[in-house]
Amino acid sequence: MEEAKKNKQSYQPEVFTKRDALKQLLARSRYLLFKHQSKWTVSQKERADLLFPRYPLLVKAYNLSIRLGQIFTVCKDKKQGFKRLAIWYNDVESSGIDAFKTAQGPFKHIMNRS
């Protein structure tokens, strides 16, 4: 910072498409994280292509959340659903993402019975 003051240079953030800085890119990308990628608009796809390589943990969290939703929408058989939920549960354990531990809570007693 001292060096920048001496050189009278101000901070210039990295600018992406449509003149978005990283902070703006993150803010405008929040809606794509709630949708399955097949339902993304063209601009959401472009934002994901910029965002995901910079944040691999975000990709992991996005995939885990989409997979959890798919378990409840795709599985019609209870046994198959429990099997997929157990696999998802193990993947959450190995991901190290603390936010998913909250989502795991209601399923712990079910998974311990299996």
C-alpha cells in the first residue's frame, strides 16, 4: 500500500466481461448457484465459466447441493434414495465443507441405522 501511495497508483481490480470486477461477478452469480446448470441462461453460463475455475471449493459445494436435490426429485424408491443419500453423506464428510454439516444433521440417525 505504501508503494502504491508513493507511485500514486490506485488499485485496479481485475475486470471480466461486461465490465464486472470480481466482487460484482460473485454478487451476480448467486442466482446460478440455485439452479441446475441445464437451466442456466447464457450469461449465467459465462459467469460460471469465469467463477468456477477461480473457486474450486464453490464447484464442490454447488455439485453437492445439486446432487442432494436430485436425490429427492429423481429417486422414487426408498431403498435407492437411502443408498444415494448415504453416498452423498460420505461425500459431504470428505469434502470438508462445514456448511453441509448442518444439512447432514437430520440424516445422521437414518444413516446410522443402515
